Amino acid sequence: MTVTWLDLPDDTLFGVHNLPYGVFTTADDGRRRIGVAIGDQVLDAAAAARATGLDARLTELLAAPGLNPLLAAGRTAWTSVRAALTDWLTDPGHRAAVAPCLLPRAGVVLHLPFEVGDYVDFYASEHHAANLGRLFRPGSEPLTPNWKHQPIGYHGRSGSVVVSGTPVVRPNGQRKAPADAVPDLGPSRRLDIEAEVGFVVGAPAPLGTPVPLADFADHVFGVCLLNDWSARDIQAWEYVPLGPFLGKSFATSVSAWVVPLDALAHARTAPPARDTEPLPYLDDRGDAEPWGLDLSLEVRINGTLVSRPPFAAMYWTAAQQLAHMTVNGAGLRAGDLFASGTVSGPERGTEGALIELTWNGERPVKLADGSVRSFLEDGDEVVITATAPGPDGTRIGFGELAGRVLPAPPVPGAPVSRG
């Protein structure tokens, strides 16, 4: 087991086997800098690179105000930087140079770690898709005929992706309950979450160049947590025939730390057995190590643990999602983001969205203060966390993904009260 010269607790989720990347500022320095989490500290990566005499090209990548240049540099650069970070934090000979580059994590402000290019959200949990099918198509097959043949997804709004801690304003939109004759415009009454895992694209691929399953790790830099906030009443009225639009595009939250794909080697696992043979470009059955990941998520509302979604239960892997996303020739850019879709398991208490957890509001969840929730209320704070297995029985973490719901702004066109 690799040992660091830092004094870290044995149960830290930010040990030397993790080393996730983020972007930070401090109260006395507003420059955005790349940081790497280690224990309860943040390593100023560019400062450490200069102090240790790292190669000039790699130092320049770490001196950028965001991760995009490093993402675009590709796997050789990612591997070299990670090796340097590991060396700095494990070889006592670097302690004198590196220790002054460490800052208390509690004293920094974290920002969106990369400039988001395109954003795609998938629908890869069989349990989530089947639950929604049972809710909205009772008496019919829960899954649509195409679901087990291809990863289903939609293109989202990258400009609405925000970092953990950013408040989420309740959206206004058209709503129409089944008993209503016509829709009206107003705040969403059925604001929901979707606990997901996001994948951050690094090395680009030009238009017209599909990315095969085998090349997944050459194009995906790392993994973050993602909350695809959803206004279910707005979504229900608008989604036929073209799918998600205003019910999704008001906000998508991501965690401040991006865990490198290389940190998840011990989390790789076979996906669930499939009862439908995939087309060859999606067929990972012959792979020695398919890209299933054993991540354990937890969802809390106002501090109350309401769900533990298991990512290992996802039907489609991220490698299959990337292969499908590019099979038509769609290109990739550094900073593109694609998400797993809601992570849900087969048992009660493993659902990743309130619409499932409360069965469309029929069985509200009880919070620690005695209140109940069918959907989110103003002032509610949702916190999603996750861990994954590391080497020698250790766990690695992704940090918190937090967002608090703020009231909707005045409805456009409504009379303004003059007091």
C-alpha cells in the first residue's frame, strides 16, 4: 500500500489513491487555480509543479485557471501528472518543496472545475426506467421496445451546469394537471432530483469518428457526481413528442471534484446480466474488464438519509454510452459531460429520484424533523455523496454535491403587487 508523508487518518476518503482535481480560489487571492484534494487539504498543483521542477509543458497545463487544457492533453499527460502528484505526496524528499503548497480545504472556495462543452444525459438504470414505466404506463410493458437495444438519452443545456453549493431556483413553466382543461404558468409543484454519475470527456474526437468501447479510457478523464434537477409537472406536459426541455434545463449540479478514471481501478465490476444481445458496437461481453463501476451513493434531504442508490446495478455502462453517443459521427470536445441517468436499485430505499421513492407522491418520505416530502419544498437542501472501493480495503470519495432550493421568481406576465 502506498504511504504518504502527510498525517492522514486511515479512513480518509481523499487519500493518495484518490487525488481528485478541482478549481479553487482563496479569500486573499481571486485567481482560479487547479487544486488536488488530499486529506483535509488542497494542493496548489501549479505551485507544486514549479517547486519540484516538473516538466514545463505539464506545469503549463496545471497553471491554467481550469481543467480544460489538461483534459485536452490526453491520456499520456494525465498519467504523467498523476504519477508526479503521487511522487510528490509519497516521497519524503519532496516534503520541503510541496508542503508550503498545501492549503486547508475548509479555507478555499471551489468553482466549476471545467468549462462544460456539450452535455448529454442518459437513462441507463433498468430499475429507474421500469419504475417510471409502471407509474406512467400501467398495464403496459414497463420498458419501451428500444430500451435494451441502445442507451437512451437526451442533449441537455450545458450553460445551466453549476457547481455544488450553487442554489437552485424553483423554475416557472407550463403545468397541466389531468383534471385541468388548459395549462397555466407558475412555479413547479413537483420539483425532484435525479442522483447520477457524470463522466468528463478529455481527449477530443473529430466529427465523423465513432469512439469504440475499447477507447473509452483514452477519451474519458474522470468522474463526478451529478444532480439532474427535474420539474416533473413541467416535464409531464411538455415531453410529448420531443422529450425533456424546460423541465430539466433550469439547473444541473455537479460536484466540485473530478475523480480521475485511474483512481477507480478497484471499483470496476461486471454490469448486470443482460437478457438482450447488444449490437456489436455495444457488445462488451468479451471484455476482460467491462466498465461497470461499484459506486455507493447516498442521498440526503435536510440531513436525513433517504436513499442509497447502487451504481453497480446500472444496465448500460459509461463506455457503452460513449460508444452510442458517437456512433453517428458526433464529435467530442474537451469538457464535454455525459451523465448516467438516475441511479436506482431494485429495493425500496435505493431509488435515486423522489418520483420513485415516494411512488409519484403516494408514499411520502419522513424527514428527521417529522415533516414529510413527496417532492421538494423551498428551502430544502439536497446532498448527494458517493464512495468507491480503493486498494487494500480503502475507500475513495467524490466529495459532496449540494444544492438548496430557492423560491421561484415572479411569474412572467402576472400582476405585480404594489403593496
